[in-house]
Amino acid sequence: MSDDYRQHGLTFPSSFLFGSATASYQIEGAASEDGRGPSIWDTFSRKPGAVLHGHTGDVACDHYHRLDDDLDLMQSLGLEAYRFSIAWPRIQADGTGPANPKGVAFYNRLVDGLLARGIKPIATLYHWDLPQALEDQGGWTARDTALRFGDYAHHMGEALGDRVAVWTTLNEPWCSAYLGYGAGVHAPGVTDRLATLRAVHHLNLAHGLGIQALRASVTRPDVQYSATLNPQVARGVDDTADEAIRRIDALGNRAFTGPMLRGEYPADLLADTAAITDWSFVLPGDLEQIHQPLDVLGVNYYSTMRVRLWDGVGERQSADGHGASRGTAWPGAAEEIEFLPTDGPYTDMGWNIDPAAFEDLLVGLSSEYGLPLMITENGAAFPDEADEDGRVRDADRIDYLRQHFTAVHRAMGRGADIVGYQVWSLMDNYEWAYGYTKRFGIVRVNYETLERTPKDSAHWYAQLIRERAIPA
Ligand code: PNW
């Protein structure tokens, strides 16, 4: 960025896209309406003990029935962009065959409603709600799921490809593979090392096939293609940490950026996992399929981990409380890593607040891959309550957002090419294994009345967007 840009203080360029993000299963509800088939989260959330209080997404924020009001809400906050995801089982109940017109109609209304209000649609094809019928045939451990994803992407390109501005194939494939098939704390709840690595590859393949299917069906000329990753950021605690961080980076980051952006699986990743697999599920030609040109890299960031190599004595620490990424999720050489409690302060997730790591991450990614970056998620859960007057005074969330917007601004000052920021989340919603107990929204949702109330942070964000500068 130029000196001219720096002189204006904490302002953002006119092209910078301020928005907010959600995901289908977390907000829509209407889980069996208009031909929607069951997803792996409908199944997983009903498994005893899988989700806090047995909460499900059956109703969620009832966004499916409150679409127009929610669109008005976005407009009232001045959002320039809205990142949503499409529920695959609304489009193909069992993951195959023609597109369900009622499912398509809902997303048509959403996209048209956004455009009518001057809000850019950023669509994610897969934010974790895999059709259960595909899981019954192996889910992401099965190659066929990636092929089915390509067909689904083609349907969506045909349906919305004249209007969606930014397409994202996958949200956080790290979570799908490592939390879904490794730690088993997300759907489908599998705990199997080989399954985890097969899932990594088939998610990558789905991304590549999805991009190609979109390119073949989309007609909007100024469209952009992307994937959203959640880079794993580890800080070291002693002189064994560099090796621990390298293993985390191989499995957590380069397992995706390698094939997607460089066309190869890193040699150290293959070596670190050699005891589990020879990666023979990577077929000839797969890497060419996965390695597709992208316009933007989506980055989700919340917090960091603290690691060192385990000396093999006593019980290995895995810091499930105060470490953002489950210590039990990592296979292969990463099983010899200890995840130590991070330093506070923490959000209500027990995740530490570390905006300096965010700044460095963005500078590093930008120089490493040379792609424009979009912050597709950043935000915080806090146990906020409405006061007697109905106002939600979430000063802690404002503080978190201010620190992280400042980090983005500083990263841009250091040369990182960052094109936008989608706050997680527009409204309180279904926080996966935590059900409705964690509130990430800048808008409060009353889960009894489903009423929406913009929190102080929403007003703060609206001011930021209006002034294109971080409020003092
Ligand atoms: C992301 N972890 O999920 C998702 O993209 C959102 O759907 C979610 O609501 C948000 O972040 C907040 O959690 C994650 O345990 C869930 O490391 C869990 C982890 C990371 C990201």
C-alpha cells in the first residue's frame, strides 16, 4: 500500500468490501421443508452426547422463513457484502440428480434480495452440511463424494451464476477432515487416521472439480473464484517448537494450499503420514484437477495454539480448553505434539485473543501465495445479555473487532493485499458442537421469540462501514 494510504490513519480503501457471514445449517432451520434431505449435521446432532444439550439446527434462527426481514436488517447495517452458504441437501436431497426447484428458489430470492439492496453476494457451496445419503456411502472418505460435489457445483453455477459475485467452494476443509473424521467432534463423528487423510484429499478434489464446474456454468463476467481455509497458527514454547510448528503447518495448512495453489502435496506431509498411508488414493491427474487458478483466497481466523514436541513421558497435553484446535485431531507425526494452554485473554469459546498473530498471518499468506485475501470469517463469542432496556452492551466484542480490524489495517500497511472482511457472524446462531450456547452475532437472536436485536457491536460496525475508518 502507498504512503498516501498510510497518511489517512485507520481508513480502508473504497474497494474494500465490508460484510458479514453466516452458514446454512447454523441459521436456516426449516430442516425438512420444501424437499430438503437430511444432512450429516441432522444426524450427528441427534447422537447422544455429540452436541451440548442435544441442540439441533431444526429451527436455528428460522432464517428460511424470515429471509426478507433479515435482508432488511443487513441493509440497515449498511453491509456491502454478505457471505452465506448453500445447503447442498436443499438442492439435491440425497446428493445426486437434478436440482430441486424449491431449494433453488430460496437461494434465488436471497441473491435477488441482496442485489436489490446493493449487497454483494458471496456464496459458499459447502459449509459442512453434506447430504446424509452421501455419508452413508463413505462421505469424504469416498472419492465419489468429490465427483458428486462437481455436479452440485454445476447446478449452482447454472442457477445463480449470472448474479453471485464471489464463489467459494469449501469452507474450512481442515474442520471437515480433522474435526469430522479425526477428533470426531464434528459430523460425521468418525475417529480414524486414514479416514482423515482420505477426507483431506477428496475435499481438495471436490474443490478442483467444483471450480471447473462453476467456470463451465457461470455467466457473470466479473465473477471471482475462491476457497476458504482456516490457517492453523501455532506459537512455540521451547526449542522443539519449530519442528512442532512445521508438522502443524504441513497437516493443517499446506495439505490444502499445496494441492490447491501449487499443484502438489508437500514432501514433508507425505513423510509425516507415511505410517498411516502411502496416499495411493491420490490418482494420476488428481493434482492437475485440484490446481485451478483462483482469484481470491478466503481466510478464517479466530485464535492461536501453543505447541512443543512431546517428550513421550506422562500424558500428552492436548489443551482442549484453551487451545483453538483440538489436540486429538492431528494424525501422524503431529501425534507427538503437545498443545499447551494459551495465554489469555479468552473469548467464551476458551479461544485466546491474538490479533498480532492475525496480522503476521495475513502478511505471510499474501507474500507466500500472491493472491488477494478476503477475511471470510473473524469474530468472537461472548456471553452477552440484553439489559432491561433491551440493549446489548457487548463492549468485549467491539474490542475484539477493533483489535482485529486494526490488525488487518496494519497488515495492509505492510503490503498485504486484503480485499474485504466478513464479520462472523451476522447473528447469533447454531455453534456446531456447542449448540446455541455460544453467541457470535453482532445481532442478538432471542431463541424463544426468534426476535433480532442489533447489539452495540452492530452499531459500531455500521459506523465503521459508513466512515470507512475504525471508530476512535
Ligand atoms: C468456524 N476449531 O468453525 C466455522 O466456519 C463457523 O461455522 C463457526 O461458527 C466459526 O468458525 C466459529 O467457531 C470452527 O475447533 C469451529 O478449531 C471449530 C474450530 C475452528 C473453526
